[in-house]
Amino acid sequence: MPRILIAPDKFKGTLTAQAAASAIAAGWKKGRPADVLELLPMSDGGDGFGAVLGELLEARTRRTLTVDAAHRPLRSRWWWEERSKTAIIESAGIIGLAMLPLRKFHPFQLDSFGLGRVLRAAVQLKARKIIVGIGGSATNDGGFGMARALGWKFFDAEHKELKEWVELSALDVARPPAPFWREAARGTVPDAAARRPYLKLTVAVDVGNPLLGSKGCSRIYGPQKGLRAQDFALAEKCLARLSAVLREQHGLDCGKSPGAGAAGGLGFGLMAFAGAAAESGFAVFAESARLDERIARSDLVITGEGQMDGQTYMGKGVGQLARRCRQLGVPCLGLAGIVLEPQRSRPHFVQARALTEIGSADRARKYAARFLEQLAENVAKSWV
């Protein structure tokens, strides 16, 4: 009997990856009841990353009192696997853009402090490995707020402590937490372990942008979060000063590292302030899921996301999954809410089908699960 691997990402704003997988499976089973189905919800580091990776690693949910990007109180969910002492943290569930009222806050009012609190909670459990998915954040602070929660302090030339990231253009001194600061004060060069009391921190990113410049976080992703063209100069000035001070005073030169510009510079912040190593969020998922093995034993892989567009074919998780399938000689079927430029999908998917085949885009968003189940059934009935 044919084996079908069902591995969708979230349909942003409508369905989690788990809900999408269930809807596809229900429809496919109606159209081809004899097929053997394996469900594997996926994530490349954004919304839903924690739940997906937590399930794969059989981690238990924990909650920590923290704040969101606007410093409103929040009991945040994260995941803990006791045997390996691994913590999984999803930034979107702490400082995520989707958690905030639409257009109520400007990015100059938001920071990543709440994420730092959850990192501290993981450290207090003596985590040996921490994996942080950073997609979907509301912030553009370069990890400044997170650093303050971890104990870093920032001062201007008058020794006034800076507590908002838009003050960073006046930054004169960045003081790390002990024991890093005590070692630095004695003139020795502390190693990575002094900066981070855990074995390994991985930041899962889905883009390779640098911190600054025309391809940096402020200009490329800032507008999605509310930055306007007139805000770019101040945002760049503040983050450039932060990067320069860390490089000059502590030898932390991370601004041009691939992924530094991810999530409003949060990639940069985790590398610089917490000694993190950046990895592709999809690669983190694929390794944890033993993805290649699952694909190789399948006759068909079905994936999907809310919108298939140019980003799908330039590195997003669904596109990378299709590439893996092509390399392993397994056909890949793509289902989406909307498929833009269908001709671009042909080298990647045997078919790319959209919920808009069944009804309007508005109805597809409103009844996403029902439409996705129906689309999967329709495709299954005609599948040879």
C-alpha cells in the first residue's frame, strides 16, 4: 500500500501545522482510504516551532512568568526534555507580532526583554542545550531587551543607564553580567562558557540577512512590524552603535554573520549576548525529525502553507522540503491557501494546488480546515 508523508507548515493566521496536517489527512483518507498516512507537522523557526520540535523530542511543556514585546504580563509556554537537558523556546509565543493588537504599538516601543526572562529560566534548570526559534517576532531591537534581562547593562557617556533601544545611538559602555564582567575587569579574555552557563545555544533562523544596511533587519523586515521609511535612519543608527560598541569593547563581531538580521536583529543579539550559533530552522527540524529517512520510505510527500510565493522557492521550509524530496526521488505535492505564480512551482512540486480552487480567498481563510480537507480529498481521488 502507498505510504504518504503529510508534512505541512502552518497556514499563517488560520491553521497551525498540526491542524493543517490533520485536515489534509482527513481529506486524503476519504479519497484514498487504503493509503498509509504518516503525519509530520513542520516548522522552520517561526510560529509553532516550539510545539513541533517539542513533540519530536518528547519534551514537556513548562510555563514562565514573563512579559510580551510591549511588557504586558504573560505566562509563556516553552518545552523541556529532561534526559538531555534540552530547552526549546519559541520567540513568537513570547514577543510575537501576532500577540499584539493591530497597529497599537510602534516597534520603537517594543523590545525582546521577555525572551531573556525565559532564557534565564532555562539556564536555572541547568540546560545543556537551548534551541530558540526566532521567526515571527514583533521587535527590531537587536536583542537589546533580551540582553538586559540576561544582566547586561548599557550606559551613555554621562553614565546614565539606557533602558530603551531607541536610546542606543548614545551608547558608550556595554557592561556584561558577572562572571564575564569580573573576568574582563581583570584584563583577561573570557571564553564563551563564561558568557553562557550552558553547553550549547542554537538560534533557528529562516533568513540569512545581516544586521545592518539595505538588506538588514530594519529595511527588509521592519515595515512588516510597523517601521516607516522615516524611522529607518534612527533604527540603523541605534543598531549600528550597539554593534560597534560590542565589537570594540568585547570583540563580539556578529553584525555581518548570516542570520544576524533575523527577527529584528534578534539573531545578532543571541549570537553576541548569549554566544549562540545560528542554524537554519528547517535544518534543525529536519535533523530532529530524521526527515530524509521518512521521505525515503514514502511514495508521496504532501506539504503546504498559507501562501506559496517567491519566498517558498528561495529558502522557506516548504520549499526546502520539496528540494529534499527531489534529491531523494520522491514526488512532492504542495497545498496552499493561495498559489502565486503557479508556473514557478513546477520544478519543485508535481502539483501545487490552492484552496481558492474551492472558493474565494476570504472564504478559504474563514473555513481553512474545511477547505483544506476538501482540497486534499479532491486531489486524492484523481491521484494515480
